[in-house]
Amino acid sequence: EAEVAQSPRYKITEKSQAVAFWCDPISGHATLYWYRQILGQGPELLVQFQDESVVDDSQLPKDRFSAERLKGVDSTLKIQPAELGDSAMYLCASSLSGELFFGEGSRLTVL
Amino acid sequence: AQKVTQAQTEISVVEKEDVTLDCVYETRDTTYYLFWYKQPPSGELVFLIRRNSFDEQNEISGRYSWNFQKSTSSFNFTITASQVVDSAVYFCALRNMNTGFQKLVFGTGTRLLVSP
């Protein structure tokens, strides 16, 4: 069964360090999303791609976060420098036209 | 603007009880989708159902049923004869199809604890 792949599954880092997350969406899904889920809250959209183009990054803290999807397939989300408040689950999702399919997420802990 | 409210933070039931999870939404779009996702302890969001704004028919899938009422902007989820494996956090979500780049907006979730 096709699924959204994410790595790493867990990441522990110290504040001020750089961290990167990778996502490989379901084949053929043009839309890719990065969500952040803080413990006890619902996921919040960070950035949305349509193919290789960003269509919504209004909630992305652009001073420290960046995202790219160079060939319109897999995507990387980077944080530099990481802060304590960035500790969260980072979820990637893809869709074709309807429901979003989510990966297992990357859990980040910033010490 | 779009908003999803799940007023119930946590619900505890005993196995075999029926339980209803509430969801109220706000949107100005006339075309939208509503979703329910399940998030078990492993963290992955599992898709349960999608309902479009033009289809108010209630749906039943096994022990799960959904009640969509546009008049009250609600999309409630009922689990009949709950089981321990139903323990998870459940999220209701809204996706506008006319505005907002069609992003999916989630509620804060309801944690369901089913004890044996």
C-alpha cells in the first residue's frame, strides 16, 4: 500500500543547531503539506506545495524555517537555528484531489 | 476564515459503551469538505471519512457513524460498542474548496480513552 514516507522518525538536537526533515509523498500526488503538531494540539499548516511551487507559507516562521520541493516530488523542511519552542511532531501529507494522506511524522525534541 | 471546534478535550468510557465526539465548524465557503482523522499513540494520522458540503446524508461504516448537519454546522462522530483499540485522539478537520488554497484546518482534537 502506497504511503507517505518521512525521516527521521525521531530527532533530538540542542538549541541553535540545524535540523532537517525529509518527506516522500505518495507517487503522483501533486500537493504536499508540512504540518506542525505541538503536544496536545491539532496539526497546524506550515507550508503547502503544488508541484514544486509554494502556494501557502503564511504560517511558516521564515526567519528560521525553510522548505523546498525542487523536483516536485520529495521535500525537505529545515530549521536553523532550532529553538526550544520548536519541539513538536512534524507531519508531512500529500493529496491528489480529496483527502490528505499523512506520514508517521518526525518527532523533534530541542534541548 | 475557517475554524473547527472540538469542545470535548477528553472522554473516558468503558468498553461496549457508545460514545459521540462533537465537531462544530465555521466557514464562509459554500463548497467545503469535512474530515475525521484518528491519531493512535504511534502518531500517524489515519483518515476515517470525508464528507462534502452538498451531501448531508449520514454515513455508517461498521461501528462508526457520522451525523452531518449544515443547519447547526456540526459533523459529529459516533462509535457504537466502543473497544479498547478505539483509544486514540480524534481530529475533525475542514477544507475550504473556494478560498484559502484549500488547506486542511484541524480542531484541537478529542482524546478518547476506552477501558476494559
